[in-house]
Amino acid sequence: MKYPSLLVISDSHNDTASLESAMRWGMKRGADALVFLGDGSAGFPQAAASAGFTLPWKMVRGNTDADTSVPCIDTLSFAGHVFFLTHGHLSGADRDLGAITGAAKSAGCDAALYGHTHIPYWEEIDGILVLNPGSVGRPRSAAGACFATIECPPGEWFIIRYWKIEGAPGNSKKIREFSPSFR
């Protein structure tokens, strides 16, 4: 990747094979950091160890995660931007993105990343990037298992890409870029 790049993953629901594939891919492709947006946090450390994942990462708790030491909301300063991180279940992400956008603005963020819906999506709302990477473990769209990357060129808008994970559970995975149909 050409610019500082953030790997954005959500909703593995402990599908460690897909999570590990995305982590290995991110390290090979030159990602600089990772955010995990919940629902699968219990399996995340094991997947990271198995994948040999050594990049910095942050994680938030989803509605199926039991570990209360993992925060529900967090922020990340990365490549001159501040990212608001949430799973989205407490903000009604499945109905409306207003609460997430408002919380991100209030926190001084220029991007809001969320999961929960398992559907890849991004939009600029009031100057804030609002992005869902989809789900690596239990997809709910024709996109299938997927995740996103966000590149941060200095002084420019984000470069957003989506990546599809292909392959049966337990088999080797192929990852290829795709364009979600929402735009």
C-alpha cells in the first residue's frame, strides 16, 4: 500500500481461519495497523498469535462479546486522522447512522468505523467518513466475507478499498479486491 494503511475488520464470530487470513494478508500488503470492531474479540488474540500478527491494533466490544475489559467505544489517532471506533449495536447502526456520526463529531474524529450489520458500507456524512467493513465471519450480503482498508494520503481524503475472502472454511483463503454495490 502506498500510504499509511489501516486494516479494518469486524464480526468474525470466532471464524479464526478467515480472521487469520485477513491478518496475514494485511501484513504482506503493508498495512500499518488494525482495528477490530467487535463480535469475535475472544478469538482475536488467538488468531493474531496463530497468524504471527505483529502490527499495532485496537479492538472494541460487540454485542456478542463477553469481556467487559474491552471498551465499547474507543478512538484511534492514525496518520494524521482520528478514528471513532464502535461496534454500532449501542448506537442503532442497523437503523440510522446519525448517532455514530454525532458521537464521532463530538469526539473530534474525522472518521467513524462500525460493524454490527455485517454489510460493507461507506459514506461521507457531514465531512466524516462513516464506514462498515462488512463481516469476515458471518456475512449478510452478496459481498460475502470481507474487510476494508483505509489509506491515508497526507492532506487528502481517504482511499477506501474492500477485500473479499474466498474459500471454504478450513481451506486456504484467497483475497481479492471488490467494489460493494451500495455506491
